[in-house]
Amino acid sequence: MSYIPEQTIKDLEFDLIRLLLHDNCISDTAKLRMVDLTPITDFDTLELELKRLNDLKSIRVEGLPFPALDFEEIEDELETLENRHNVLPEESFFKIKLLSELINRILFFFSDKKSRFQFLKELTANLYHTDDLVKAINKVFDAKGKVKDDASPELFKIRQDKKTTRNRINVNFDKHLRSLQKKGILADNNETFLHGKRVLSVISSYKRSVSGNALGNSKTGNVTYIEPSLNIPLNHEYEMLRDDERQEIFKILRELTYAVREHLPLLQEYQRLI
């Protein structure tokens, strides 16, 4: 690229052009590119870019259904995938899925237009349609981006055990709560949650008459929060199951990361295109 004198840049008010472009960019990467943008001095490159621009203008003017460019960049995900020991976090898979679906829609748009918009279509030359990423991610995640119960047989069993244990905890608690309500030794709010556990709100002067673990007090000290003794082993088991769940989810995400990593060159092209 030929050198352009700084005075020429100023005369062209190119700083204003950079600012206008920057403010209309969708992605952070594109915004950064605008900061260092300089006029094109190579005629062939300039002609190609103008032809691409004309393609895009025609799409807009004709009101053709070009896919809405609603996406999140995946630079962080690419960096994670480049190290084979890394595991992608849950939210990254949802970003990759949405981006893959968007790219597929873009590819379909150009394939449906045959010989039209060839200059703009050239930007997709290294891309190809695939449902592999979307299918692999959908097998693990639901529509809200949460890991499905049946993402693995082990996870299904753990979550069923969690549900059973939680039900037992609630049955015990409700029975104990009704008994203490009749005795008039509970505070007005009867119960609360403390450290993720359902606990009784006992008037402190009666705390020794309630079997269980005292987990804390109100700010005034008038109320003592007690974990019923019947639920102590159940709450412990529930925490163990939660830990089992975290470990199993990590295994699932690790395996899914391996599957996604096989498409790393394609994902890099996704990032380049958007």
C-alpha cells in the first residue's frame, strides 16, 4: 500500500470517516479495525471492495432477506480452543451454536442467488454448511442454554437423586414446621434460607428445645436459625449430589469441547467473516 501524507488524511476529513464507521460497527473487532483504517491506494483492491459494496447495497435496496447480523464474537472461545487442555464454559457453546446457525443462513442466502452477488459471496469461499456443531450442542443444551438432564445417563441419575433428596428434605421440614408452629416457639417468618438450606426461625429463648444445628442468628439476636436434625444427613447428601453434578457437567463439557475443537479452522473462518 502506498504512503498517504498525513495532511491528505486531514484534507479528506478521514478521521470523521473513521468515527462514523466506528460508531456503526457491530463487533468490537470491527471497531478496532476502524481506528487504524486508511484509504485504499491499490486500484484493484479498491475496485473489488467497491463491487462488494455495490452487492451489499443492492441487497439492501431490493429488500432481500439477508440474515440479520445478530451475533457475538468468539475470539475468547478460539483462544480457549487453541489449547487442547482447556474446556469451554457453558455460555460459549450457546454463542458458537447461534453463530453457526447464522453462518449457515448466510451461506444459504448466497446459494439461493446463483450467479448474483459473486463479489460479496467470495468472502464465504472458505466456509461450508454444516449442522454438526449445532447438533452436538443441542444434544447437551436445551433452548435456554442449560445442560439437559439427559446430557448423559450419569447426569440424569444424579439429578433424579437430587430431586428425591430435596423432596425428602421438604417433607421432613414441613412436618417439623407444623409441629413447632403449634408450640408457638417460631418467629413471625417461621423459616428462611441460610447457606442454601431451608432453616427454622426459632425464637432464641426456645432454641434448646429444637433438635438440630444452629446456623446463625438474626441481627438483633432474637431469632436463631436452626437446621432440623432429621435433615442434617439429607442436606449433606444433597451437597454431595450437587458436587457430583458439577463434576459430571464438567466431563460433559470437556467431551463437547473436544468435539467442537475438531471444527477449529471453520470457527476461525466464522470469526473472520463476521
